[in-house]
Amino acid sequence: MENKAVCECGAEFEGENAEKQLRGHQMTCKKHASIQKKKTERRKETRVPLSQFYRKLSFEDQEEGFEYRWINDKGDRIRRAKQGSWEFIEDDGFQIGDEHIVNGPTEGKGTVVEKVVDQDTGMKAYLMRIPKEYYDEDQKAKQAQIDDTEKQLMRGHDENDDPSRYIPEGAMKIEHEMI
């Protein structure tokens, strides 16, 4: 039985020493070297071990000075987010950690980045961002509301000032744990 070997450039070798001839040819074959170089470069760029942990909603290319979030399209959350200065991220070849990313409805020139987050209901989340200064303001306002509720609780009242939920003054202790 005669052996046959073929280089990626198309050169064919036959006979007992076909494999040796092929290897020798590949050492000098410029076309083969170019193909191998491209394969190696492609492998270096995109190769990620299958067992490596990744976050399905992670994304790269975050612009400095913005806070990014996936916002579920549930109720009026998207409308409220837009009123709060959150803006859609347009799909300019964004790399998201999962293959289920699809282009959403047009917003501006391109299409927005969206992902199905609940396979049963088909609910989608949209990638949005807000300037960091607005985000920080929102966080301060949220913390002020929490602080106010805690002060009321420490005085023996709840946030609705419900007299049936009286707690004697000094009987409550609130500890904050930094995570």
C-alpha cells in the first residue's frame, strides 16, 4: 500500500517516504509557513481554555468615566433608566462573554447590545452606561435614604411611622459590614 501526503499549499508526495518528504517540503514552503503563521496568530488571539471560568455577562472595552450595567427589560426599568441618564451601548463589535448576544432595536445609528437573560420567559437585558459622576450622585442619594431609615429605626419607629411596630429606644443595634 502506497502512502500519500499533501501539504496545505497543494504539493503532493507519494511513496514510502511521503511523510518525510512532506515535512522537508514544509520547512521551505513559503505558502505553508504563511498559513501556519496565520493559524498560530489566530490561536494566540482567540484561544481560551474551555475549562476557564468566565462571566456570561462580562464585557470589555469599557470607556473610562462611566459605570456600566445590564438592565433587565422588565416593567418600566428601561424607561426609568433612560430618564436617569443611562444610555444604551451601541454594538460596534462588542465582545461579550457569551454567544447569545444579539443586536437589539436601533438606538441612534447602530444597534444596541442586548442579551436574553431568562430563557423561559425570553426576558432581555440591555447593556447601558451612565457618567460616573451621575452614578456617584445616585449612590449618595440611595445611602442617604438608608441612613434616614436607620435613624428612624434607632428612634423606635419604622419608615412609615407605624405605631403598632414600636421598638423601645436603644433596643436596636445596627452594624455595618464592609464587603
